Amino acid sequence: MDWREPSRSTDDEADVKNASNLSSLADKLRNDVRSLVIMVALIAGLILWFATLGLTDRVLYRGVDQAWSEPGRVHLKTEPSGHYTIELNADFAAMKAGCVYDLNYKVEFGRRQRENRLKMVRRATLVGC
């Protein structure tokens, strides 16, 4: 029976090693999941921030583009040329041709967004005339 006792202690040591490997594997997995959750939360926060704030372009307002007609909205002629549309509201009523404005518009996410897409202006801020 003496020959079995060392094997038992070896089995006990192996069981302890396996248990410690499983606990270290669980800790590693827990840390990986935590890192993944933090990364996803940061990306979601960045997307939410851009969607809330929008983007802003500084343009010279040249007047209304008469070629476009859409109920309740006006298309703007700008330099540099852009495809901006604004609702008929107080911001539009205060705009003067020949002045420079910061046009804040809604961000659209996607892989195939073209530069000449229609940009819906949220806010027009006068920079100077």
C-alpha cells in the first residue's frame, strides 16, 4: 500500500492545481468581460454624444435655393456648396444673405454616407456679416 500513498498525494496536488487553474481562468474571463463591457459602453457613449450634438459646418449663406420645393422646409444656397435644408422657423427668419453661419445638422451614421447628402439643419448660429 505504500506505493498508492504517493499517488494519492500526487492526485491531490493535481486536483489543487486544476482548481487553481479554473479559478484563474474564471478571474481572467471576468476581467475580459469587464473590459469588453467598458469598451462597448465607451463606443455607445461616443455615438450618443455625436447624435446629440450633431456636426457643424461654417458656410457663407447665399440665399434660398428656389429649385427645391418642400412643404415646411427651405433649401439653402451656401459657399462652399452643400445640401442643407432648414425648417421654416425663427432661425431661418433671422438669416441674412451674405453672412457667415455655423450650421449644426443631424448626424447620420452608416458606411455609405455621401458628402453630397441632404443635411437637415438643427440650428443656425451667426458668425459674422
